Amino acid sequence: MTPTITIGHNEKNNRGRYWMETKAGEAELVYSLGSDNKMIIDSTFVPIEARGGGVALALVKRAVEDAKTFGRKVDPVCPYVDRVFERHPEWMALRA
């Protein structure tokens, strides 16, 4: 049985953060909102010991799902998120 992934989220003052606990510590995706409600994903971080297990991808997928739900475009400033967008052509309509 696959364990359930719990991702936290908060947003305040045009800044937001998704996070999840790993055995190695907290992983996160940080974004800001532009004047046109665009989600600008600034960075992702996963502790070294937790890398390669799909943690960052899970955070990005959650951010993209939420952007879609709230009618936002996504500007993937973070190099990792930019590469993930290139691998998911179905997300291109969301790209700012």
C-alpha cells in the first residue's frame, strides 16, 4: 500500500508556500503572486537525503492543480519547475 502524501499550504500577502515532511526534514515550494494573480514559483527545496523520491514533483503537481483551480497562470522561475513544465505538455496552457 502506498503511503498518503500530505502537503501543507498557506498563502498570505501575495506569498505562498507548499510543504511536506520527509524523514530527512521539510521540503518546500515557495511562490509569489504577481499583480495579475500569476503564480511565480521562485524555488523548491528537498533535503538531500529525500531527493530522487518524487517529493519535489509532488509539490509542483499540487501547485499546478491549485493554479488551475484558481484560474492562475504559472511562471516557473525555479529551474527545476521550468524543467518539469517542459516534461508536461498538458500544462503548457497554464504557463505564463
